Amino acid sequence: MNRRILLTSVFLSLVAALAGCSEQDSSKAGAAAPAEKPPSPVSVVIMKEMVQPLTSVLPGRASAFQVADIRPRVTGVIKETAFKEGSIVKAGDLLYKIEDDTYAAQVAQAKASLAKAEASVPSAEANLARYERLVNSGATQIEYENAKVTLLQAQADVALNKAALHSAEINQNLTEIHAPFDGVTSVSNFSVGNVVTANQTGALTTLRQIDPIYIELIESSTNLLRLRAALAAGRMSSNTHSEQTEIRLTLEDGREYPIIGKLDMAEMSVSETTGTYSIRALFENPDTLILPGMYVRATVNIGAEKGFLIPQRAATRSPNGELTAKFVNAESKVETRTFTAAQSSGNSWLVDDSVKDGDKLIVDGFQWIADGATVKPVEATVDAKGFVVPAAEMPAPAVK
């Protein structure tokens, strides 16, 4: 009996000790609990509605301003190639020289024939004058008429031989082939000693003028219809087909071409196979940085429209392709907004729905912030290169 009482007392003591330890551990844990995490700071841009330029980025390819396949217009043997292949030549520069001995002989022969024809004219003129005096005193009318015909034939022979001489001189001059305009030559397909024929199929070389240079651009007919609808609704100003339309190029290596181009021509028909229409721009190319055949991307100013700019770095696309961006609402919580219509404006998207003046667009760190999270907005801006600049680092406005 006493032994049972002793075991019960020991058990109760152990339970009480364990309970005391649990309460002590709980109080320590309560004392060591961390404080609530503060809201994460996020960079935001304050939205403001303004009239912004509309741009369209189009693929394009460079093509020469002028192209000429150089062919001979007379037959002969090439005597001299007077240019360096792949070099720049000026209008009038000698490209090829063809043997001209035969043509020089033809010129000499034509000159002799002309001299012979000219020599017969004075005699015919004198004969006609004599018959004019004698027509009423012994000479018949028929003799007078024959003398007149003889003079006319002599004069016609002179004219005919002058034309023959001129033709022979042209052929002799054509043995020298000159550049029709300033340009760059290609590889020469014929060398000294080769026989060439008048107006042959194969070109001797090809001359291309690349300053200025054309950029052939392709635009979809869908964008053309959207543009015309915006113009008809009065939502934007038009300079689409103006010669003052600014066109900027991005080269294949990502560099911006330093010279602004202008619109040269736009097709007034849409391709039946691709559903696109062509635009041709003209660019000065003094350093021949752009060569025919190069692929480029052109940014074309197609007008202006009122709206809000969303930088590309702050925007994403939903699974169905709609533009989305994250904002900080009045309760400092994150929310995602979807825009049904967005147009390109430089490095940003231009929207006119689901946003108002003063809204706070998240431009940095939004990829790791879920909707509904509480954040601390920090005002910033996005520079021309797409970098986020805190408001404190923004340059102060100039004092007028």
C-alpha cells in the first residue's frame, strides 16, 4: 500500500515538473516572436495623360537608289578595264575601253564620203543658175527641172553622208564605256582580251548608287485599317504620308543609325499573297554604313494620340496575348490591370483605358510581388534607355 502511494506521488511530481517546463518554454517563445515584416518598397511611376507620338516598328531591307547593269553597245575586244572592282566611281569615269581601230576607219570613210558629196554641190548649183538664165533663150524647161533635181540630190547626198559620219563617230565613242552616275562597282565579269557584243545579255559589271539609299519596309494591312479608323475618329493627328514623317533605323547589330530618314513612297495596293503593303524610305548614306541587302528595323512615326505611357519593362502579356501591368491602389496593395488595346509609342505602350491620372504603375520588382500584397511605393521615372531612376536622382527643372 505504502509502495503504491509512493509511486503515485513520484508520477504526479514528474507531471508537474513537465508542465512547468512547458509553460516556461511557451513564455520564452512568446518573448522571442519576431515583429511583423514591413511593406516592401517598389518603384512606381505616376501616370499622366498626354498626347504621345504613335510609332510602328517595321522590318525592312536596304536597296540601292539606282542600279545599272553595264553592257557594251558596240562589238569588239576589251582593251582596258579602267576601274578597281568594288570601288566608288564618279559619273563620267571610264570603266571599259574597247578596241576602236575598226570604228576609227569607219569614221574616216564617212568623212571621205561626206567630202565627196559636198564637192558635187557647187557644180550642181552653178548648173542650175545657168539654166535659169537660159530657160527663155534656148534652154528647155525640162533641162531646167533636171538641173534643179540634180542639185537637190547633191544636197541630199551631203545630208546622208553627214548622218553616216555622225553614226560612225557615235560608234567610235561607244568604245569607251563610262559610269552613268556616282556609285559602287561590282566584280567585272569580263577581262581584257574578251570579245563582247552589242547589247549582249551578260553585264560587264553592275553599278549601284548607295548614297542616298532606299529602305524597303513592309506593313500589315490590319495596321493600315486601324490607323485609318483612328484618323476618321479624330483620335490622332496624321502625318503618315507626309514627307516630314520621321523614320529611324536600327541596324542588324542593334546600333541606332544616326541619320533620320523620310518617307519616299507608299504602295496604294495590298499584296494578295501576304496581306501587306510596301513603304519605301530614303536615307542619306555618306559613310556607306548601310549596304544593299541588309536587314534593318525601322521605327516610323505614324501620328499622335492622347493616352498613358506604360514602359515596356513594366508590361507583360497574358496567356491570351493581352497587355497587363501591375499598379499600387489606394490601400497600398498590388493589383493587375489588363488593357484591351495598346499601341506602340517609342519604347513604351500607349493605352487609354483602365488607368487615370495619378495612378501608380509598378516599374521594378513586380515580377516577385503577388496581387494583394501590401507595398511601399517609391516614386521614380524610366529614362530613354529603359532604366529606372529614383525621383531623388532626377535632374531639377531648369529655372526660367
